[in-house]
Amino acid sequence: MNNIKERFPSLSNDFLTVLETESNVANFSRGEIIMQAGSYIRNTVLVLKGLLKIYREDDEGNEFFLYYLQPGQACAISMICASKQEKSEITAKVIEDTELLTIPFGKIEKWMQEFPTWNQFVLDTYRSRFEEVLQVVDSIAFHSMDERLEFYLKRHFEQCDCMDLEITHQTIASELSTSREVISRLLKKMEQRGMIRLHRNYIQLLDGFITQ
Amino acid sequence: MNNIKERFPSLSNDFLTVLETESNVANFSRGEIIMQAGSYIRNTVLVLKGLLKIYREDDEGNEFFLYYLQPGQACAISMICASKQEKSEITAKVIEDTELLTIPFGKIEKWMQEFPTWNQFVLDTYRSRFEEVLQVVDSIAFHSMDERLEFYLKRHFEQCDCMDLEITHQTIASELSTSREVISRLLKKMEQRGMIRLHRNYIQLLDGFITQ
DNA sequence: TGTTGCAAGTGATATTTGTCACAACATATA
DNA sequence: TATATGTTGTGACAAATATCACTTGCAACA
């Protein structure tokens, strides 16, 4: 409960009491998949601890990266799907061991009418994710792969707030929906420009990478 | 007022009374631009009559098509921008002479707490547009230009619910963020496959175009 | 130490998409 | 009818991206 309050400071005390009794805590470890594209979503999740990555998935199982989900955040898409009782077309992967609060279908709407702070939280969630997805649209609609790769790396480095990003070229390639060779070559160019240094299984951020 | 009620049947009568007194009606004719990327949005719009197209715009003025806005619908992105008092990065163009209801900034949230039907309407707007934008992401992330073009045409023919689509290759090209020549060639191929017939300034839908 | 399994580097080549130049055609208007 | 303007068709070529085949290198571990 203290944990919940800490992570979601905008929510009122009376709502937190209700939330605590009517939601469940679930734990997942690195590598697990929480929502699988194609399955029905019956719950919405709030993140208490850890880190998730949200993907859009197509019929062939390709996974296109949309955004990170951090503690204190909720998955907008799972809210939408849950409210419509529709099949999910997204996948959520656990990046760091994660503790989730799962909210059963139907509660979201009911609580919105009863608790203004929850109402505001849901709206903010929709809004911020909508904006983030629009930025993703910008990146694919208006930019070529080298710029998209920079945008991708920027988001990842910002997220981990560190100088080393543990990821393979193959993973980057599938999350940007291109091939490994293309990513390897573009990364090589970035290394030559002094933006990053390449290693096995991780990429090191150099000062040359202007994050503005 | 009768018009409003007709177009937005889900909204309660008491809310419609408030809406009528506190919003303004505005008329626009074909070709006009209602929201320009880069300018601040102070109003949210509900569509009473006509037809709008919503675009995402980049710094160079390229316009990437996101979705249509019909009578009975509201612009989700303008709601988001208005609520954050942020610059818009979208453009709205009038396709058919349009009558809009403009709602001043600040009212949206206030009314959400007072009127459940309005609350529901705003949520539904966010949800359906979010989903539509995710489909757009799918189309650019997972598909090549010929498939994207089919998806684009499908949406346009569904919208007008007719067999003739009045549009130039150049317009299609910029709305898909590619070049006119590419579109002309792909359209030619679709014509050869018996899906469409090409004319000056319009494209004719044939039965070969399976809209499923 | 040697083997194995990934990850990454790289050349060659195919395909897709973008760009340029210009011709052909339709439509409106003088 | 002649002219101007915008739309479409098309060849040639450039650039970006995709695919294939193979090498190199790193790291775990038998």
C-alpha cells in the first residue's frame, strides 16, 4: 500500500484504499511476456516496480517497439482493449523484474465516475501515450532508417539513464522492423562519427551523441 | 440544437443545453485549413456537418494522413493539445463544407466531471482514435508501399462509400509520404490487376478490389 | 584447451523507393 | 482555336534497404 501510494502520488487516499482491496499484485521476471498479441485482455496493469516494453505485433510475429512502461505508469492500450473486450494486438515484455497491479475488467470505468483523481490519471495516461505513439508515427513517416535508429537509441538511453545499453543488433533490427545487417552498418557509421562505441551485447554512449 | 442532438445522440439532454450555450458554431468551406501545425490550439472541435482530414505535419510541411473526421466525431488530438496548452503538430483540412462546434479550452475537463455522457464520449474518442493511429503504425511499420497504398485507398473508399474517389496521385503521394512517381506506378499495377480504373483527377473502384 | 553457440562484420547482389527529365494528355480559358 | 496549367506516364538512374553467404570474434563451459 505504501508502495502504491509512493508510485501513484496523484491518486487520492480513499481511492487507494479501494484500489488496494480490489486489485491484485503480480510478479514477473525478466524475459517474461505479460500480454501476448492475439489473446484477450481481461486486466489493465499499473506498474509498481520494474520495467516493461510495449510492442505492436503483426501476424508473422514481428514486434515493433512502441514505448517503455515504468513504475507509476499504466498501459493505455490494455485499458482500451479491456474496455472493448477485444483481442490485444500488442505484446508486453518484462525488461527488469516487475511488480504489477492488475485491475479486473470493468472497474476502470466504474472508478472513473467515483474517483476524480483516477479519472484524471486515466485521461493523462491516454494523452501521454497517444502523444508518444504520434512521435513514433513521425519517426517512421518522415525519417529514414539512420534517423529512426538515432531516435530509437535516444529513447533507450534516456530510459535507462546510463551509458551502456544492453541490447543486440538483431533486437534493435526487429524492434525497428528492418534487418540486422542494416542496423549493424548504421551503428558502425555512428561509431565512426564518435557517437557510440560498439561491443558484444551492448552499446556504449559517448559524449558525441548529443542528446540535447 | 436539434442538429447537435441528432449528431451526438449519446449525449444527455442536460449536457446538450450547456453545450449549446457555451460553444460556438463555425462554418468552413472546402479546402480551408482549420488547425495549422505549429499554432496553439485553444479550442476543441465537434463535427456537425461535412468532412475533415487530419494530418500529422513535419518541419518541412509534409502532411501525413492520419484519419478522417466525420459528423458526430471529435478530434482527439485537439483535445489533447488543448488540455496541455501545447502547440499542435497536426493539420485539419476541410474536405467537404463543414459546420463545427468549437469548445473553448478548459471546458472539456470541467464538463467531464459534471456530465457522465460527455465523459464517456471523450473517452470513446480517445480510444477509437488511438486504435486508428495504431493501425496506421501497423501499415507503415510492417507493410511495403503497395500494401500501404491499398490500405489507404480502402480507407478512402470506405469513407466516401462510393465508387469514385476524387484525388490526384500527387496528393496520395504526400499523404503517404512518398513520391508521385511511385504512386503512379503502383496504381498502374493495381489497374492491370483489375482492382481500379484510373482517370484524370479520380480513381474508380472496380469489383476486383476486394474490400472484404 | 578446445568446442560450441551466438553476435557481429562484410562483400555481393536484388529489390524497393526516390529523383530527374521530359513527353503526353486533359481541361479551362483567352 | 491556341495557350496555359496541371495531371499522368515513363525511362533512366541514384540511393536506401533487403537478402544471402560467409567470416570473424567473443564468451561460456565441457
